[in-house]
Amino acid sequence: MAYQPVVYIDIGATGAFFTLRETYEHITDIRGEGAFGNAIINGAYQGNIEKEIRSFHHFNLSQNPDEAFARAQAYADANAIKLDSTRDGLAESLRDIQRANAEEIARREAHYTALREQWEAECKLNELRLFDVVAAGYFPIGNHSGTAFRDAPVSYINWLIAARETFEVGSLLRAIADAVTEDCSDLLLPVADKHAIVGTEIGERVELTATVVRIASYGTDFGRKYITTLVTNDDNRACVVVKSTSFCRDVGTVVHFKATVKEVSNYKGQTQTVVQRVKVIGE
């Protein structure tokens, strides 16, 4: 008679769920001795067949015994296969599941606690190493990691110094800003007087020495146009703006040039003298 498989309710490998398993007959064909191996001679099989009942996992049922039994019975009925488990037999398994859940939760908590403590220790060690990098005059993190303070863009240096007070005392960012402020204060860009202007009338030709403090640009049909903002190096500290496809200098560059006053405007409360026809004399 052919083997008839059954399904039964078990608890999974972790003991956390009721699971549904199905049995099957595993046949091992062991080769017979001699030259004829597994042949059949005079109606006698020369090999040896071993049979073993095994099972495989279908799916998790539930942690609730009533729900698990109902789902298992529904599967058995739908597939015309015997359910070789009873509802009463799940009580002991439920205690195993509850115990396994408690043990698993405790194991996981201990595991994650150990990982967190290891991570915190590594972070502390790495942070101490980063502070050593700062003390040596280099950026330890960010786009300029490994760059000496004075080799970083002047605009970035000025941002760090300006934002210094917003960083938490004792933090890595505050340590970087403190070190940059101490080492690079001479790289601070001039700040324009909000109301100062250049020249006395529109169309006047002026000669200026000024420091580039900001650069922006946008595309046009005639090429890229640069908007360069400068602050004059005299006591006036006027804000000067050049809009040109050819005039462009790095932030921090001091330029000596002649230009014609085009207009005086106001941008976000800052008075600006817009100039054109720039001729650079030196920088």
C-alpha cells in the first residue's frame, strides 16, 4: 500500500510559532554488492531500499493555539490530507512557545545591548582620534576631510567662523570652528557697510581696490554670466557688484580695477553699487 502523508502542527526552529509540517516517505536506494548492482535477477532485487518518514515546513500558523488549529484544519480539508494533531495537544506546545519567546526576547536584548555598547566605545575612540586631527590643523570630516585649514575654500572658512557660536560646546564641530577661528582669522572676508556706495553719480568712472566675497552664475545665450560681489578695502566698505561673462575671481581675491557706475540698488537691505566695463589693473 502506498504511503499516505499527513500534516501536523509543530513549533518552529526558534520555538516562536505554531507551524504546519507535512510528512513524506524518503527512499534511499543502496546499490547492491557485486557486478549486478541494483538489477533484478530471477525476480529478486539485488540492491537495498531503505525507507524513512521525513517532514517539511509549509508555513507559520500563529502564536494562538485556536487560530493555529483552525488554519491547519482548513489546509487539511482543502487538500484532502489528514491532520494528525489535536487542539488539546497544543497546550504544552504553547508553553514551549511562550518560554521560547521570553528567552528569545532576552537573548536579543542582550545581543543588541552588547552591540550598542561596542558601537558607543568605537565612536568614542574614533571621536578622540578626530580631535587629534583637528589639533594637527586638518579637517577630520566632511568634503574637506584631510585638508589643512588654510587650504580650504575661503568661503568655507568664513562660514565656520560665523557659525561657531551655534555649535555645541565640546562637540567636534565646535572644536573645528574654534581651531579655524584661531588659525585663520586673517582670512575673514570684509563685511560691507549697509548704506555705503561708490562714486557720486551714474556713469562715473571709478578706480577701486576690493575683495571678492561671493560668486554666483547662470547660463545665457552668450555664455555663462558671473555675478561677483566685492567689498571695497577702504574705510567706505561699499558693496560692489559686477555682472559679466568675462570677469570672475575666486572668493578672497583682492582686485584693483577701474569700472563705470551703472546703478545703485538694494538687495535684502544691502545697498549695492552695480558697475560695468571693468578693467583689471592688478590683483
